[in-house]
Amino acid sequence: MNLIYNNIVMLKISLHYVKNMARKKISSTETKREKFLRLATLRTKEALSRLRILGNCANRQIYEYNETDVKKIFSAIEKQLSGIKAKFHFPKKEEFKL
């Protein structure tokens, strides 16, 4: 039992280390654009991977769910996605008018 606990702790430490390394700049000369491309690519791949894994829950031979459950899941995902899209929105510069 102690060996299993130690392995779990080591795995958590390893994951924490990997996540922190991904947050650090690759080089001190990395531009904002390069940093965006690097992080956005990593994070998009992770999000898509997690969505594919969520899709595994659709297997009715293993899981039981109803239409209400599915609506709640996709409502939450769509709400979060809308909020993220809004952050990337480039508003038009409008001049002040009375």
C-alpha cells in the first residue's frame, strides 16, 4: 500500500514539474508571438484531447445517461467556449458621437 502511495506522489510531482516547464519561456529571446504560438498550440491540443476523452462517455454499453445530462454537458461547454471567444474578440474602434 505504501509503495502505491509513493508512486502516486511521484506521479503528481512529475506532472507538476512538466506543467511548470511548459509555462516557462523556452528561451530568453522568445517573442510574445512565439510564446502565444507555443502555448496556444499546447493548450488547444490538450483541450481537443480532453474533449475526445469526454466522447468516450457516449458508450451506452458502459455508461447510463439521459438527454438532460447531455444537454447540461454541452450547455456548460458552449457557455465556456462563448466566454473564451469573447476574450479573443477584436472590437471595432468607434468614434464618439452624441
